Amino acid sequence: MTDKSFQAFDSHEEADKANVDYYNSLTTQERLNIFLEMMAPYYETFPRLERIYRAVDLGECPVSCDRWMGL
């Protein structure tokens, strides 16, 4: 779990720079862990993607292929 601390800044620019500095200081794995932690609430209900498919018999083509070929 990530550290959820609070910081106050005097301007938006300072806050943006602090965000950039913080995320640049993290390893790729740490950034991935944060991302997965943020996405967990959306995917906890569905632990995996389910395969859903169905075969539908369309039957014969109502237009003969011979007509398209000019025969």
C-alpha cells in the first residue's frame, strides 16, 4: 500500500513540480503497483475476463453468388 500523506503548496506550479519529482523518483515496479492499487476497485467484482461467445447459424445466403458473377 502506498503512503498516503498530505502536503500543502503555495502555488499550483510547486504542486505540479512536486508530483513530477515524486513519480520520477519511483521505480517502474512502484509506479505499476500504484496503478494496480488505483484500478483494483474497478476490477475486484470481476476477478477475470470471461470468455463469452455464441455460434449463430446464418443459413443460406438469400442472394445467389451466381448473380454477382454475371453467370
